[in-house]
Amino acid sequence: MKKFKQRAIQIMLGMLLLIAAGTIGVSVKAEDAAVVVEKEYPNVSCDADHPAGYVMGTEARGPLYRQNGGFAKQYYTFTLAEAATVTGTYTAEDGWMEIEQGTGYRQRIFPGDPISIKMAAGTYSICVRGATSNAQKYAGKEYAFCLNAANYNWGNVQVNWNVENLTAPCDIPFEVTLSGTTDTKLDQTSAMTWSGTIHQDKPGYYTFEVPLNADSLGKKTLEYSYVVKPQKENLLKSRIQTTKNAICIANTTNYNNTLVKIQILENGNWVTKNTTFDSKSGVTRLSGLKADSKYTIRLVNCYNDGVNPAVYSDPSKQITVYTASNKKPAVKSIKVYGFKKFYVKKKWYPGYWNTLNKWVSGQYQGGYYGMSYKIKVTLKENLQRKGIKYIYINGVKCKVKKNGKTYVATASYRGTAKKKKVFVYVCTAKDATYGGLSPSTKKFVKTK
């Protein structure tokens, strides 16, 4: 009687456990009239719309059949970032597993079958299931599988080209060779080789793309980066104009993120200085310098897109220049005389720096009558002793004399009427080409 009661209690407990085991994630095993809980499966899903996530390289286990008969489908999902060869094992006493991608790919694997599948990049689903006819026989049995993914071997790509010290504009011959694969081809030629020429007009950062095609496994693009430098600047003295505190470079441009920079030699090192650029005149200006001082300069073109590191051209030749004196020339007297009438034929004149330190663009001039006259300037001191080479009288350049203080320049104006007063300005320079102009002594002078 006592044994019968114990058996009845055991059966009742078993029925309660059966009710509790009706949820997904729990597998049960039947033995005679007794029921015992076998184990839980924490990462399984019977819902195709909400599959369990599978991580490559891990083992997945789950119930192959339901306790109450009928087969159970368990769903998983995984994603391949790029094409890969998937290998692994699937073990079970019955049933099979299927790997699918939408409606375009399906692979069925039975227990014990070797797994080695080449798969394109994408998201895949796994379905593990058993046969309905064996539900009672294998009730409570489980399956197990483990998959590994090794990135597909696209082959070895060799790009033969020369991308060292490229300067725009340039042509870059290249040859691409693909080896070590039988399934992949170069997408441009559907072959194992590809050659051509890249042309770049502008400086900057560029990417050369090599697209590969492996048919059912999809495509992959390899990227090769290279840099194209700006052109080297041709620094001529005729482009330079100095004042008492600035160096100006004419005929500079700012386009395609490229800007001319002025470098100064300081203590044996080249230092790039902050400059300003006038888009109207095309002049780059370096200010804040000391008056009556010597500077060694050179130019570099700088490409800067604001994202990548700046790219500099090869430097120009270096030139030593002097800034102007900050003192006006000491003038003792000025005389204006010798007026003569003349006619100027129309002709083209190139751009130049005027004595007010402004760049004057080239233009047609002439086709008018004018008056020429002489300006005689007598100074209070000898300029050569101060290292000054030229004196400018109303923009007319006169070479400084070794022993002399008097200089005569011929100036002119439009019109045939003789003026009673003429405005005269006098300044000095330390070089014939880049100027180094001092402040001007200015005066209205009565004519004779």
C-alpha cells in the first residue's frame, strides 16, 4: 500500500512537470510512466520571424522533437560581413538542418555530412528539423551543430605603378595582376590582368579602385591610396615687392584648395609663415616684418582640403630680400622744368609694382597727347652709404650715385596744358627688382 502511494505521488509530480515543460527552451524525456526534466536550451526559437542569433565558432544545441509528438523546427540567423567558406559539423540521430538566404539560396545538411560551403556576404537563416514519422521514436533527443567561417580567398592582387612624388598634372601608368585564385576575376576585364593610365589634373588625395568579381560570391573592391602634390612655384625677383614691414608676391593663385605659402629661413630652418591673399590682385602678402632687415625666402604651394594632412609642393629656389627703410628720404630741394609736348601710340604694357606698393595689372595704354617734364631732386645725404641702390622720383627709377646727391627724372602727364604745380613724391629702394620701397617724401612744387 505504501509503495502504491509513493508511485501515485511520483506520477502526479510528473504530470505537473509536463505542464511546466510546455514552453520553448525546455526539453523533456519519457521513461515508462515517470517523467524527468532533461535540460534547458537557452538559445533556441521555434519562431521563424524571431530566430535565435548564432555566433560563428560556438556550439548550438536544441530539442529535435517535441515530447507530445510531432517535429519541432528551431530557427537561427547569422550574418557574413564578406564572402566566406563556411565549415562545420551537424550531429543528430535524425532530421536535418537547412541554411537559407531568402529564396535564392538553400543548402540541406544531414547528420554526419561534411560541411564546406562557399557563401556570399549577407544574412542567412538556419532551420533544424526532424521527420514527423520519427517523432515518437526520437522524442527528447537533441541536435548539435558548430559552424566556422573563413573569409573567402579572393586571390593576390599586385598593382605595379609609380606613385612617388607625383605632381599635378600627371599621368600614372598602372598594371594590375591577379593570382592565387581560380574563381575570382578582375571585374574591369573579366581576366587576370588589367592595365591603363590614370590622369590627374589637380593636386590632392586620390583612391585607385580594383574591383574583383567571384560570380555567385559577389564582388569586392580593393582600394589603393596615393597623393598628388601641387606644382612647384617659380620664384622670380620680378614677382617680389617689399615694404618696410611686408613681403608681397605677385601672380599667386588660390584654387582647388591650393594656396601659395611663404617660407623664411630662421636659424637654419625653413618656417612657413601666415599670409594673406588678395583674390582681386593675386598678391600674397606676409606682414609683421622688421624694417631695413634681410630675409631669405622661398615659396611652396600648399594643398589643404581641411580633412587630410596638408600636402606641399617642392620648394622654389631661395632669394634674399631686404625690407625697406622706415625713414623718408631727406630732400633738400625739388625743381620742375623743361616741359615738352608728345604723342603716345597705343600699346600693351605688362603688370608692375607701383611706388605706392600696389600691383598694377597689365593693360593697353597710349593713344593720347601729353606733356613731359624734368624733376630735379637734391638730397641732404649720400644714399649709397646706407646700402640704398635706387631712388624713385614720381615712380621713375634712378640708380644711386657713388658720390652724389642730385638726381634728375623725366615724368609726364596727359594733356597739353602746362601745369602750374606738380605733385612730386620721392622714395628709396635697396634692390632694382623687388623694390624695398621706403615711405615717400611728398610735396607740391611750382613749375618753371
